[in-house]
Amino acid sequence: MLARDVMVSPVITISPSAKVREAAKLLLDNRISAVPVLDQTGNLVGIISEGDLLHRVEAGTERRRSWWLTAFAANDTLAAEFIKAHAQNVSDVMTDRVIAATPDTPLQEIAATMEKHAIKRIPIVEHGQLVGIVSRANLLQAVASSRSSLELSPGDRDIRERILSMLKSKPWAHTLYLSVTVVDGVVDLWGVVDSGTERKAINVAASSVPGVVAVNDNLVMRNSHSWE
């Protein structure tokens, strides 16, 4: 499987000029743990996660060092910690060295990169533009969906694209929160829905695509959704 076979697209994003409190609210409202940061031209310039907001003055969780540890800490380290705790703009607290991949990156490489760098998600970039994101949850979905093989046929990829294209055209389908995997014509639906009606409509849409053998509904209602 490749990144394009499991990535979530489109992606929830934020501007570097947005306020930190806006980023925190975006994470909470969407029950996600990180969000890519795009500049005005759509270029990926960073990513802000719950980890970047862990030590904040508003919550009284800023780092506090004993006097002797402070004496041994480099001035740049102390200055960076102050910025993380007090800065008000996303651009000042985000991680700007973003590890990204392409849609054709094998999931094996995605998993190895996550493990090596101890990260939970990887933005997917094509021709300099953000086209999706792969999280640890998406890798687990791939494992749960696997059957005879982890290599997808062109037909499976076509089915997935048809389903996603159809759902993206429907105002009732919140594709920001959906992921679809297809193996041997069997569709697995993952993600969060707001209502039972939306859930049923997504199942109907997936079932109507030519080539679909069966649909497994792994969707959950928003009030029962756990964090990534």
C-alpha cells in the first residue's frame, strides 16, 4: 500500500498568522492532535500539535527549572522555552521542520519514518502542495482492512478515488473526517460522522460505486470519537 491509499484528504489546516488560542480551539473542535500550517500560497510551512501547546503560561504549565538547572541551560534553550510558553502567533510556536512524504511513498517507509522521528502523522505533499495526511490511525486502518494482500490493484485504487470524489461533491459528507480503504473490492469506511443519516448515506454512496463487493462500516458518531 502507498500513502495515497490511506491518506485523509482534504486536510484541516491553519495559517501561520493565526493565534495560538485559535489553534487550540481547532484541535479541540475537530478532536485531532495536530494541524498543518499553510502560508498564503498554500505552501506547507509547519505543523502545530498538542505537544507544542503543552507548556503554556495560560494553563500554568510553562517549564519551571530549579536555579541550578537554569544555570546550566543554554540561553537559546531558555529563550526557546519562553517563546513556546508566551508567544501568541502560530508561526512562533509551530514546528517548522516538517517531515513530509509523497502520495507514492510506501506505507512501510511512512511507518519507519514515524518510528524514527517519534511522530504521529506525516503530511503528504505533491508538487509543493499539501494533498493529504497520514496518521498512525490510518496505518492501523490499513492493517485492519488487509485481507489477501497489502498490494492494491489499479481497480481498488480506482474504486477508492470514485468513492472519495463522490463524497467530496456532497455537502452532507464531512470528508475532512473520513478515510476509505479498499482491498479486493471490499470497502472499509473509517472516521467520524455527525448523524446516523450521514452514516447511512455514506454507506449507500460507497455501495453504489461499480466494482464494490462489500462495505464494512467502521464509522463512529462524533460524541464517541477518540483523539488521534
